[in-house]
Amino acid sequence: MKYEKISNIAYNLHLIKTDKFKTISVKIMFKRKASESELVYRNMLINILMEANHKYQSSRLLEIESENLYNIRYGAGSSNSGNYDCLHFDTSFLNEKYTEAGMNAKSLEFFFNFIFDPNITNQAFNEETFTLAKNLLTDDIKSFDDSPARYSRKKLFQSMVPKTPVSYNGYGTLEELDKVTPTNLYEYYQDILKRDLIDIFVIGDIDNNQIKSIIKEKFKINTIKKTNGSHFLENKKFKSRFHKIKETKELEQSTLLLGYKLEPLTKFEKMYVSYIYSYILGGSPDSKLFKEVREKNSLCYSISDSIYAVSDLMVISSGINADDANKAIRLVKEQVKKMSRGEFSEEEITQAKVTYLASLKGLEDYPGSILNLYISKEYLDYDLLEDRIKSINKITKEDVVNLAKKIHPDTIFILEGSKKA
Amino acid sequence: MKKSSVNNLDVTIFYEKLANGLEVFLVPKNNVNNIFATYSTKYGSNQNDFVPINQNKMITVPLGIAHFLEHQLFNQEDESDVMKFFSERGTDVNANTNKLKTTYLFGGPDFFEENLEFLLSYVESPYFTEASVEKEKGIIEQEIKMYRDRPFSRLHEGIVYNAFHNHPIKYPIIGNVESIRKITKEDLYTCYNTFYHPANMFLVVTGNIDPDKTLELVKQHEEKRNLNKFKNIKLKTYEEPDSVSKKEEEIELNITIPKVAIAFKINKTNIKKVAKTEIATYLQMIFSLNFGSTSEFAERLKAEEIITSGIDCYPVETDKHVLMVVYTESKQPNEFIKLVKRQVTNLNIAKEDLERRKKSMIASGIYASDSISSINHKIMNEVVKYGKVFTDYVDIIKSYNMDDIKEVLKAIDVNNNTVYIVNPLNRIEK
């Protein structure tokens, strides 16, 4: 595997050459400081760019062409990464060695056209495409709360860290969507090309020069971009006990979330110690939460914890019967306390390390996982494989207990299911 | 070991049937780090009425028992903890049950031999107690409730339930809260002893392995087992009419936009000129070309705001029937149903569409050959459905033709359908 990074004034290009895969995968990331009012524009852009372009003026024609191109896969989405909002455009296609000569260039052209050749008339997005994209986003906004897990998480974060990017309403709001027009969306599109920080990641058995020249031809804009501010969000105020919120919906299962705030973690803690902590507490079917709440007390089917290292938050989530909520909360609190009292064994730490190392080894089998490594290097300055292997082995029990002591209870959210089975 | 190559791909399948009847499929892939191993029994939620081993009367067991048994097999007599064993080795462990099989699996790059030995051992040593069975009921009850709040789970369960009269494919794999409460440890032993004989099971290992060493390990392990000779399992046969059992049903859930499905039940034994194994694939092609993302139908319905994004379809297969399910999210579910029915009276496929789809299907096979889990799943599915693995997939796809499509089209009866709608709360007028 050979890595080359080309930094340009308008974008960074990351080329990872390996003959391990039959595919070539590309991911283009656009990022800028998150702003709640722009969410709706960014989501509209994804919808409209993926719906049609100048050459293929409907999603039907795009899909037909994707089959002609040996089932090229493509997609896009947006996500939050601490202070930043990221748009990503992805593709994966068969290397021409397995299809026919000339297909690599054709496939890349097809993919780049989503971004660089949109369906534009008179300095505005095509009306029809705009309507389709808007309908889709309207429905997504309206049905955002349908998923009990997604809804509960939104409410939890809105209460814990209001007005921070983590708490923003996923797709934006209908009121804001109403203000978007084909013209101002096109202006926004030009703005992201000019002002968003752009990273292009390519992995596969590629010809670096071919990729470089294709991208050079596509990027006509050469604005100098301000480089990186930090992605990381920090908490300043902490509670000493949980604030509890309960809502009721007509559902069969109840959702229980316990939200914790973390004192600012070091880079080492974010990358490594939080993994070990999380693994022991609720990251595997052999974890404390799984054994205690599910196996011993039979209260749930799923229970797990996640540490959001970029925003220093931790959430423990489970699906339970409404009547069992207090018992489950008590059991979870006990397990979390055990972590800060150091009531876990060296054996459990070793087990977490072995699992971490196995997953590093395993991720080399997947192009997407390798790309993610380089993305976290670029965005968060996280370590690459070799350093990760060295560092994980350095973690001691003391490190884990120190991290545990930085974790403070904040908010419990219960979405109570009122339906009787 | 028998060795066969999948055409056009760098995939070689090593096969051997052991003396005790266990079938072993090994696919070495030495440019990956991971190994993916699956140990399966040809026993799923469809096998609910049978004559237990060493008995002579047909019995019916509670719905959802195959899945319940899957959960309980993680319980071990010597208190060796299955989860702990694999976690200590950085290995992912899991299990799943579908209509036709139950599978126990692990995946990871290290400790392969210990892991494999342990997978075989724990699946081969059942230990159920009253306490362990009772404990599992609470866990599975939550699993059931999780699915019951999901609109698409309810849509898929509902449409299949209403399409069939007698065939047990109609029931959800997981059973229901009442049925699982009835399960006893004796029931579990009855099912285990009947269906977990090596001659009813198979092992598939794909990834960074040496096939000879792997086979040797499995052989040595299996030879140590002392088992009675396998007798064929007597399963109930079902008289399944061609009609659907219920024409329509609507339910309400806490959602914003309705979900709707219509399914057409097709008797595949009426399609004589087409290979039985290919009928479901042909139907899938016909329906997805007419309703999927490349169809003018979907484009029009999206523009008219009848559907929100796309229309999907999939086949559900029994020995006698294929149920073709077409489903979507729609603010006008009744309009959607009307239009699908109209389109089904008019199904057609252009030759160029068929050729393009074939090219895309062959390409999908190449993508899948990079993934040890895709290879493993393909083998499992074919063994369970057809009792063999197809290595000539490219030739099969190339052989798809317009004449066969015409034959399959003849068997579709637009009126033989069932409709299922999941509405938002308070939408149905009472």
C-alpha cells in the first residue's frame, strides 16, 4: 500500500495505491464550520446533485447508465464532526482490469459529473430537479422523528448540549426549507466549491497520474482556502447528578438513554483509552452492561455505550419495558461506577486490546475502512495504523480509571412506549 | 477434497462430505487478513411440524423456537462463556436464524484454529435449563417489541402472513410473545436432537485459510463424536392453495408517511419450460425492471408525488410458490396499488434492458468475490435452497433470455394479490 498526498490551494488529494481490491473507491469530502441555518442547504445540495445532472437529466437515466458502467455504485450524505459539517460523495467501481479498457476514466467521469456538471439553467438549478429534491427533503424532515432511537438521541442532545452542532436538527427545518430557491441554492453550490475545505480520497490499483490529471481538469476553481480549525468540542459545565426527561409515545418498546459529559480528553484518550473504556463497559457481548442488564436480569435485547470522542459525550442506550426503567437505570449506574472505582480486571483490558488490534488488522480488508483511517488523520490528526498498534499497547489500568473519572452524569431520556402488546 | 472454481473469478471452493454426513465448504483467500466461518443447520422457522428423532408421531412446536434455540445454544454446561471465549481472541461472534436455516458464526484475523474448534464444540454441546430458558424469554420479548415498532418489519411480516394459508413461511421467524412464553427446555432438546445432526448441517469457511489443514482439524474433531446414524427427518408437507389467504389489511403505527406493499402469488410449478432454480430470479428481474429505479413507472410516480423515493421488490420462495412483493413509502397508498395493478397487466421487458441488467449482474458477482462474507453467504444460501453450490454463475446469467421471460410472464395473475398498508395513527376511519 502506497500513500501520496497532493496539497493544492483548492483541495487535498489523497491517493492510496494497492492491488488488494478489484474495485477503485473514491470519497470526496466538503467541510465547513457547522451552522444550523445552512443544514437545509447542504442537504438540498446532496439531494439535487444526486437526483440528476446536465448529462443525465433524471435519476432513472443515471441508474441506467450505472448499469452500463458495470454496476458502478454511488451515493452521498452529510454528517456532523464536532465543529464541522461534512458532505461526502462516494463511489466504488470495478477496476477496468476486470471489465474493459477505458472504463476507469469513464467511471470517474460519471462520478465527478455529479459534483461538477449539475443540471443548471440560467444560473439556477433546473426547476423539476429542484422540486424532486425538495419533496424528498420535506419527507425526510417530516419523518425524522419516526425512528424512536433517532428521536430520543435528538432530544437527549438538545437537552445536554443545546445550540451546539451535535444538537442541530439533522436535516434542518421546514421553515428554512421554504426559503431555499433554485437560484439561492445554486449560489450556495458555488460557495461550497469556493469556500469549503475539500479532500479527495482514492483507493485501488490506480494510475496516480491519470487521477491527478482528471481532477485537475475538473477543478476550475482556485480559491485559497483557510485551513483547519479544530473539530473538537469541549464541555465546560458539569452536573453532579442526572436530570431526567420522560416522554410518551404510542410504541411497544421504551427507549432508555443515559447521557454523560466528559471533561476535555487528551488526544491519546480520545484515540485509545476511550476505546478500551467503552469496550469493557458496553462495547461487546462480553461487556459489563450486556452481562448485567441483558444476561443476568433479562431486561433488554440490546444495550451498548458509545463515546463521541470528537464532542466529549457518552451515551448508553437500551430498549426495555417501561416498567423496568428504574431498575435498568440503577444497574447501568452501578456498572459505570465500577469503572471509575477501577473494578475491572487487567484481563478485561488485555481483551479490549486484543480486539482493537484484531480490528485494525481486519480493516485492511475493506477499502472504505482504509479511507476512514486517512480521513481521521486529515481531519482529527489521528494516528495511522503503525502508530495505533504501538500506542494501544501502552494503555494501563490507571489510564482507564483516569478517563472514567472525567465522565459526569448529565441527562436521562426515556421515551416510554404506551402501547400494550 | 473436491475442488471447483467459480467461473471468471479467483474463487476456488474445496468441498468434502465427512463420514458422519457433515458437509464442509472451504474457500481460501490469501490476500485478506480475516477469516469468516459459519456453521449451519438446515433448520429454520419453516420446520415447525415434524416427527422428532426416535419417535413416530408428528408434533407441532411453538412458533419462534428455532430462533429461541439459537439464543440458548450460547448457554454452556461447564459455564464456559461463549461470548468471553471469542472476545478474548478479538473475534466477532454472532448467530442468526432465518426461515430455512440457523447459523452460528465468527469472524476475525487471529486464533483461527482455536476459534473453529470452539465453534464446533459449543454448537455441538447443548445445555438448557429451566432457569436459562426463562431468562431468555425476557430478552427475546424485547427483541420482538423492537421489530414490532418498525414499520417496514411489520409491512414485510404482514404481507407474507396474508399471502399464505398453511405454509409456515407465513409466520415471523421470531414467533410472538405468547408462543415463546410456551417454550420449555424439553421442546428445545427435541428440536436440537432432531435437527442438529451433522448430516443435516454444513460448515463454510472463507478467508485467509489453508484448506488442507482446516479440513484436517474439522475431521479430527468430528471423528471424536459418538453419534447415532442419521435418519431422514420427517417433515410435514403443506397443502398450499394458489390463492392468497387474506386480500387486504391495514394497521396503524406511530409514523408520518404510510408504507404500502402489494404481493402477487405465483405457482412456479406451472412454469414448465424454465429451470426451477431460476424462476425467482426471472421474476425479480421482471418486477425490478418494471417498478425499480430504472423504470419509467417509478419516475412518473415520483414526479406525481405518489411515492417519496423509490419502489423496491423481492421474491419470497417456497417449494411451490413465489410471492413477488412490491413495496414503497407513499402518501397515496391506494393510488399506488391501483397503478401497480394496472402496470402488472402490462408487464414487459425490452431486450436491451435484459442485456444491460445481465451485464450488471455479472459485475455484481465480481464485486462480491472481493468479500469473504459475500462468498460465504452465497454458498450458504445455495446449499440450503438447492443442496449444491453453483460455480457457473456467469454462464447462468448469460443464458437468461426473452423466451423464458415470456414463459414466466404467463404465470403472473394480476388478480391473485394481497395488499398491506401501514398507516400513521388515526388514519384509518373507524
